[in-house]
Amino acid sequence: MTGQAAKIIVRGKKGETTMATSLTRRRLLASAAIAPMVGTASAADFDWKRFNGSQLRFMVSVHPWTEWAQKQLPALEAETGIKVNLEILYEDQLRQKLPLTLRSDPGAVDAFFTLPSWDGASFARARWYAPLEPLIASDLTAPDWDFSDFFPNILNIHRLNGQLLGIPISTEVQALFFNKAMLDAKGLAPPTTLDTLMAAAKALNDPAGNVAGFVTRGDGVQALYTFAPFLFAYGGRWLDDNGKPELGGAPFINALKYYSEILRAAGPPNVLGMQWKTTYPLFQQERAALFADAVNFLAYFRDPSQSRIVDKVGMVPVPAGPSGSHSTVIAWGPAIAASSKQQQAAWTAIQWLTSKRNMLAASLATTLPSSRKSVFSADAYVKAAPAGVIEIVQSQIPNAVPNGANPLVVQVPETRAAIGQAIIAALRGEDITKAANEAQKQVLAIING
């Protein structure tokens, strides 16, 4: 299973829409016909102040990148003449207020932060995104912004309905973390396959010493994210090519069996219901030898003010199964509201924030791996990035599954809850095949509406 542009099937009262997502040269040229093409002007000739005096409203979530962006607004205004009012909301608040605003007050928001794995299908169906290809291919884009500098498979995260609808600002892949000292004490190498992970987890498990061999999420809804790489390793996927769930077959059942076995045999005694907030501290405080979750957790493990494993933490890609190693990959990013009357000014602000210079600055300030290739080769980032991050992230990008954290459907909360129940049933030791078939039945009913 290699990384590829997402395909969404949206079903509801309005019928079915197939959203195939490949950006071809023909499509790019066709989009370019809508707007003036880039001429031979150099970067020095680009008029950054074309929309001087514009005032924009961006609605975004609390996030390291948006906190960084807020600090750049004075410089953005000085260089472009555009004043951006950044409305920062907690994620759950944004998910309530943003759709309400886009629906009831068209034009009130010019741009917003989007996480396609969560809101992509519903926002695309509502037609709240403005396509970006016409803007990228026009003379409104600076010659040195360099669209080709973005990792293709990371762009696929924000590519829906055949169009690029947002600019990913980071790369969030997953990894297997390990305690070097604990593995060394047992003479074990870092696990790279499902077989060696299972063996190592059981060998490292020490209930008497209050040390779990392996820990990851046990909460049903949250566990979809950490369960996904196991599903992909067995050759599974959430949905088939027609948008129907693929939860009753061998890959999903085998992944459930593995996930439940490793956590029941080598996880902490109270793993059922554990969310990320309660799993990573176990590894951080040497109460677990192995931990699987997002690469971003490395910052917690390398923080001497809260971690006991600063010099002991190691990291490898998610272990491979019969179908290889496939992390999920998700990314927040700014998108332009289709109802905005200032789309061109909004694009100017977004491309300023996502330029090579500023994306490097953002990664240095936030430690988040970038969506731009040039950041990974920049001397400043190479020196600043935690050991192993560059290699782990870059090695997994080509085969990662864009938006693979859950089925890419309109009804994300409902489908996550249904699949989460199957994970909980497996962790309780219940009939796994029965749980998988029930999940298949429920998710099919949900997406058929």
C-alpha cells in the first residue's frame, strides 16, 4: 500500500459523489487557463503589496504552527500590506464554530485551518474550499514560492475532489519508540517487523517491576490512529474503491488480533480506555519499554524537565507486516474559504507564511517536521532537529497513507466510534470476528445515511 491521493465517497440525502484526487499536468494547465499564467518575472519583481490595505479574517485552531504564525503577523503586514486577524480557537471549538460561520455567514471568513482526515469530506461536500490550483498557476504566486518543493505525498493529504484545497504545514507520521537501556539489558535489537515487535514486547514485559513491554492507545475512538499502521501492515484499508467499509475481511481481523494480543500480553493492566495523554507518560517515566504513536511525541521524551529517558529514547519506523510498513500521515494547513471575496489577498498571505524561508523558520521554532523538502536539507534544521527525526520522517513519507487515521467520510465521529467499539471488544478478549463484522455493519449503515 503506497501513498496515494485520497479517494472519498460521500453519501447522504443528496446522493453519492465520487471524489477522485489526482492532480495531473492536464488539470494544472486547465486550471491555469482560469487565471493569468506566470510570466518570466523574477522573484525580485513580484509585487507582494498588490493587496496593500486588505484586512482578512483567518479562523484556526490552537497549534504550534498557528502560535508561530501569530508572531509573524507584524512582518507579514509590513511586507504585504495585508492585516490578518487570526482567530485562534481550541480544536473542539473550531469544529463547532467554523462550520456554523461558513454556513450562516458566507464571506465572514477568508481562510481557515483544516485537517482533511477529519473535516475534508464534509467541507468538500459543502463546497467550502476554494481550489488553489488556479492561484498557484497564476501570476499571483511568487516565482520562488516553489510548489515542487513540497513532498508529493504530503500534498495528497490536502488534495480532494481532484483539487488541491489546502497547504499542509507539517508532516505527522508515526514511529515506534524504544528505551535503549531496556532493550540492551535484554540483548534485543529495535523491532522492525510485527514478529520482532511482539517478541520484544513480551520479553520486556515486567509486571512485577511495574514496567509494560509495550504501550499505545487503548481508548476505542483514539485508538484508530495507532491501530491504523497495523491494519495497513496486514494489507488492509478502511474503505474499498467504492467507499464501502472493508472491516469484515482478513486484514482488519488480523490487525485486531495482533493489536489486542500485544496489549493484553504486554501492555499495562489498565490499557483499556487509555488515551494519548495517559500512554506517553508511561514510556517517558520508564514504566513502558516500547511506545507507538506520532513522531511529535519525541519532544516530550527529550525534555529534561519532565522526562527520565532523555538520553535513552530511540526511534524506528512503524514495524512492517506482510504488506510492509505504512504509517498514517496527517497534516493541518490553511485553506481559503470559497465564499471569501478576498481570495487573492488570502492566497498572498498564505503563500507568504508557507514560503521556503518561513517554513524553515516555523520548523525551527516548533520542532514540527516540515512538508517542504528543502527544510530537511537546510543546515539550520539539520543541526536543530532531534537525532533520528529527519531519517524517520523522510523514510516513511513515500509509503505513508494520507489521511489514514480513520475512514475519509463525512461522518467521521460516528465511524470512529463504531470502529472503536471493535477495538474495545478485542481488548476485552471478546470474539474478534464478531466485533469486526459488527463494525462493518454499523459503518456501512452510517455512511449510507
